[in-house]
Amino acid sequence: MLLVTGPSEIISATKTALANHPEFKLSKKEFSTVTLTCTGSTSPEITEQVIDVLEKASVSTHKIMISAMSITVLIDSSARKEALQALHRLI
């Protein structure tokens, strides 16, 4: 699986370019990523807080990517606003 994120015009152009490519299958599902930047993001407690907050907001996470300074969650694009509002409560 290859995940590509970016501004909507870039995603649209990428979809058009790959639509008939024999080696790529595009998902019909629209996803979005939300990234939290913080120190200590590799701490299991912070990841657990993020998951708990999103679950309470009824936002399903499809994938969680953790780096030294950030946590990125892959969610349905329709849930982006709810995820942002829920995660801002962690500030």
C-alpha cells in the first residue's frame, strides 16, 4: 500500500495520472491524515491518549505512524473536522 498525502489539487492530479495505470489500484475511499507534533511522541501514553480521544469522538483510525517528534493518524476524510476538534482538547 502506498499512501500519498498533499493538497487536494495534487491528489486530484495524481488520481487522474494513475487512473488507468495497470500497476496501480486506487482506493475509492477518501482518507485524511492528521499530525500531532510534540516531544515524547514515542511514549506509549501519548499514543494511548490520542487513540482514546479519537475513539470517544467516534473517529476510526486506519493507521498510526509515530516518529520522534510526531504522531500521524490516517482517518476517513469525512471525520477530519471531528478529529481536529477532539485532538485540540489534548493541548
